[in-house]
Amino acid sequence: MNIFRLAGDMTHLASVLVLLLKIHTIKSCAGISLKTQELFAIVFLTRYLDLFTNFISIYNTIMKLIFLGSSFSIVWYIRRHRVVRRSYDKDQDTFRHFFLMWPCLILAIFINEKFTLKEVMWTFSIYLEAIAILPQLVMLQRTRNIDNLTGQYIFLLGAYRAFYILNWIYRYFTEEHYVHWITWVAGVIQTLLYGDFFYYYFQSWKNNVKLELPA
Amino acid sequence: GTEAEAHDEL
């Protein structure tokens, strides 16, 4: 484990905690896309199929359980919680997200490192994660006004991806035979999707004004 | 890398 990987995991963890904090304490999910959260839940479910069969470390197992548990509880909160679900902007969250899964599945069947069920599902989760943020970004564009916690949530998610790229660069130079084209290409695409958001996030931070995306 | 190495990330 290198410092970039740890920083990536910690910003990922922080993003989830920020979102749970918003939902649990403020009892609001305003500005949050349920579609993106459902895709994340599917991403973790299909990626961690080896949770009980492939032990890597206590750290890995605990983090996997946290990401699985948090993603499903966030979906539950938005869909089922008596108070929280009332703050969900359903009309702004119209992305046909399940259609994103088909190209990811087809791509995973044809482009993978090994043609086994577990490996294809893992590859599917990598492709799906790359584009899972799209419904959230579309929703941001529509609502434009972004509250602090939502802004921080998306910033932390983007930071997590950026740290993972640094982690791969580090591992490429420090480990032998460390070449993973599938994760790298999908990961870079995923990070680029945050580019626009990052730009406006830093602008608002620099000028000390409220974050607002252009129409 | 081996399969385990490939999936040691989250």
C-alpha cells in the first residue's frame, strides 16, 4: 500500500461519510442523484463477489464491507426513509441509468483479462463505475445551485479517482509486471468526467463564492 | 500480474 492508494481510499471513504452525514443528520438528499447511488451499489455488489473467497487483508475486507453497506443504506434512505425521501428531487433525476449497464456488460464480456463469471462481473463493475457519476453530473447541471455538502461529496469522489491514477503510476514504476490496461483506461475516463466540475469547484473556492455551474 | 494482484485495490 502506497500513500496515493491510501489517500484515494480515504477520500473515497470521506465522500461516503459526507453523504451519509448529509442524509442522516440533515435528513435531506436534495441534489443527490438516486440513479448514481443505485449504480454505485451495483458496482460494489458485482466487484466484491470475491469478498469471502479471496482474502487480501483485514483492511481490504473491512473497506469492502463499508462500501457495500454504505451504498445500499444510501439507496435505502433515499427510496424508503419517511423524511429523507421527500427531499429527493425526482423530477431533476431523470437519467435512464439502467441503460448504461448494457454497454458495460457487453464490453465486459468481450474485453476482460479472463473469461470467468467472477472476472467478467469484476470488469463490468470497473466499466460501470467509470460512468456511474453521469446521472449525478446531469442533475448538477440542471439544479445549478449546489449546497456545500453535495459539492464536497462530488469533490471527494473526484479526488479519490485522481489519487488512484497517481497510485497506478507509482505502482507501475515500483512493481514488476504491473500493467492493467482495463482499469487504467476506465479509471482515466472516469476521472476526466470530473474535470469540468473540478474547474468550477476551484473557481468558487478561489473567489470565495458559492459553487454554481453555468447553464 | 496475477489475479490476486489485479484485485487488491478497492
